[in-house]
Amino acid sequence: MADYLHETHFRMKGLIGYDLLKKNVERLKSGEVNYLIGQRPAMQGYGGIKALSSYVVFKRPVEPKRYMPIDILIKDNIDFYFEFE
């Protein structure tokens, strides 16, 4: 969507991007995207492997739902986010 808007020189007041891909971060910094949602995929993968090994190896029950944090990033804080990741 951001590519299409960029090519047609069309702007939206509130465009939200999904995932911290390089192109999405560039669009955020340029102001073409207003917000990016980061999911922390490494943390999600770690939680999945931990739950699987706990169930298979230790026969512990697994919680059916596990809520994970998401990060809402703007161009003012995107550089600090990568610093602490």
C-alpha cells in the first residue's frame, strides 16, 4: 500500500504499517507512514519453542493463550527502538 501511495504521490492522514521491514521503516522516517506495529517475532518464536519443549519434555500443560506485547512506533522513536532490541 505504501509503495502504491508513494508512486501515485497520494498521502493519507493516518497510515499504519505492519512489521519492521527495512522499506516500512524508511517510509515511516519519510513521513509516508505514520505508525508501525512491531510484533517482536524473536520473542514469539522463543515462547513457542519454550512451550513446545515444556510440553514434550516435561509433560507440563500448555496455556491455550499467551498474550505477547506489540510495539507502536513513530518516526520520533524508531531509532531508539533498534538501539534496545
